[in-house]
Amino acid sequence: MTKHVPHDGLMGPRRYLAIAVISLGTMLTALDTSIVNIALPTMMREFNVSAASSVLIVNAYQIAMVVSLLPLAALGAAIGYRRVFLGGLALYVSASLACAMSDSLPEIVAARGLQGVGGAGVVGVLHAMIRAVYPARLLGRGLGINSMFVASSSTMGPTVAATILSIAPWPFLFLINLPLGLIAFAAGYWVLPWNERAKERYDLKSATMTATSLGLFILAIDSISHGGSPIVSAVELLVVAVVAPLLVKSQWNHPTPFLPVDVFRNRVVPLSLLAGQCGFIAQLLAFVTLPFYLNGIGFTQLQIGLVMTPWPLTIAVTAPLAGILCDRFAPGLIGTIGLAITAVALLSIAFVPPGATEVDFIWRMGLAGLGYGLFSPPNLRQIMSAAPKHRSGVTSGMIGTNRLTGQSIGAALAALVLSLAPMNANLVALSLAAGMATIGAGVSLMRAPAQREARGSGS
């Protein structure tokens, strides 16, 4: 077991074992939400609760993850990314067992919260781990492989859940995490590298401020999207408006920040995060509203699943290729082309002709996924290459936080569209999604003059 990070990544078979461990860990966390969503009706009946209450099973995981991401990413810089990754994996597996043994809604919500914290430990440092595993010249390939696993998990989720529920009760949805998680932990213990640790103390005050501002923001967005109390949402957003500036101010010259403000001085980072945020919002707008539209025009659940699958499936196929391309050509340009393709595909879905068949939707969804697959690995490469290595952990956490907040905003916008324009929700939401993808492509293109700067900062 090597207790240092090699100068420029791992060599030979150890590199491939390490990326397999990292990808298996992230695959478990990505598979989780899509699997649990399928089981909510069954769990609702067994726990004898309402549909609205059962959603807490999903929300507890998401909220716990988003409030923990940046604090755990910063902890990785203090005690080692490897420790945080393996510790998060161990907590995730243990919480999965607790979920399977739960007998009531409060029990499973508490277990899901712990599972979210464990998942944050994995997701918060995964990009920093990939940067430690792959040489700088091959970083895009590592990110592309990981993106392939994440997209594959989204594709397999509903099928895996349906298969398990057809032969076993819902606790087995969580028990399946045990053998996979234990394999990843055991292999990771031997092959994952160590990183240099920060000498400064861990900042508990910043951790509290980060968790408070992000947690209240997600709660407010979730409340808005589900028709919650506007007064409560306003109070939550007001607290965020007070705490967030104080957090930014405290991080400005901090030696080990939770929010790496110094990284933002390289404009590649904020531009890449903004482009990614636009992409996440666009994706969720489409994923949330399209099933309602398809159901309204008479598609069965099987047909809807068939129509939705090509997007993540083409991401899984395209992402490794995009990772190779962005190691050879300008990542900003590849990402721009990818989001532009997604925008065109979303518009074509929005204006699909009446009487369209599954095939009419399938090729459009596949085209959207192809574009997104071309965008994601280059965008991640831009961010990680532009950040100094000693900021890899918090930058990785920032990427995960960016994804979760973008998805929350996209889901909230979709809920508003479904509420305010139910008759034209598909047209409005997908046109809005295409607009967000177009903005993201424009932002991505703005990075082109900074390519040299980004390469110079990654050393």
C-alpha cells in the first residue's frame, strides 16, 4: 500500500484498478436515487404514509448529501482524500443495511440521511481521486470513464429496481449495496493513493456556515417546487442571503477554504461551473416534464421507459470518447459543440409533430444524450485542470454541489411549469431547457481564450 501520491498519477494495472474502485463507488451513489424512486409506492403502502410523506425518503438523502459535500471535500484536504472516500463508502454501506432493516418512515428517513452523508464522502472527493490516479495528459480519459459509469447507473436504475422488486421485497434494493460496497472498500484500501495533507486545522465554523447556507437553499427550492409555504421558503432564502456573503468573506484569504475563492480567479473555473449548471438545469427540466407529456398522449410506462433510456445510454457510450478527445483537442470547444447539439435536440423534442411514435422520440433523446456526453467530461477536465492540485478536494466538492443545486433548480422550474402551464408544459419546459443549453454552450465558448491559462494553472 503506497502512502503518497505519485508525481503524475498511477502506473499500469494499479491505475485501472483504482479507477474501477472509484467508478464502482460513484456508481452505487448514482444508482441509488433512480432505484429508490421506483420503490416509493411500495414503501408508502408498507409504512402506511401518504405519497407526499414518502418523498422524504428521497429528499433526506439528497439534502444530507448537498450539505455534506463541501465540508467533506475540505476534510479530504486535511486528513486525506483516500480516508474520506473509503470512510464515506463504509458509512454508505452501513446506512444501506440500516435502511433495509427499517420498520417505519422515521427510521428509514434517518438511515437515508446517513446514507447521504456517506455518499457525499464518495462524491465529494471523487474528482480529486481521479486527478491523483491519472496523469495530467490523460485526465480526460479518467473523467470520461467515470462519467460512463454514472450514466450507465442512471440507465440501469429502473431496470435493476423493477427486477429486484419482481422477485424480492424492497429491502433488497438496499442490501444489494453491501457486497458491491465491500468489494470496492477492500480493493480501494490497497490501490487508492494518498495525497499530501494540509497542515492547518479543520475549520468547523466554515463547515457549519457552508452546511447551513446550502441546506436552507435546497430546502427552499424543494419547498417552492412542491407548493410549500411561501413564507417559510422566503425565510430560508433570507437566511441564505445573510449567511452566504459572510461565508464568502471568511473564505477569501483562508489557507484551507471550503469555498475555494482563489480558484475563481482563473475564469475557466466559474465559466465551466456556470456552463455545467445550465446543463444540469436543462437535463432535469426535460427528465421531469417529458414523462408527464408522454403519459398524456397515451404512452404506457414501458413505452415511457423506452423513450427516456436513450439519453443516459448515449452518454454512457459517448463519455469515454469525449474523454479521449478532450485530452487531444480544446476541451472548451468540444463542450460547446456538445451542449449545442443538446440544445437542438431539446428543441426538436419540444416541437415534435402530433402523432409521434416512440421512434420519433428515441432518436431525439439519443441525440440529446450524445451532445451531453460530449460536454460533460471536457467540462470536468477544464475545472480540475484549472485548479491547483492542493485545491483538488474542495474543487471536487464544488463540482458535486454544482450538480445537485443545478438539478434542484431544474426540478423546481419543471414543477412551476407543470403548475402554471399544464396544457403546454412540454413545449414551455423543453424550450426553456433548450435555452439553458444554448446559454451553457455560449458560456463554454467563452472559455476558449483562457485555454493556455487553464493549462498553466493545473500544475
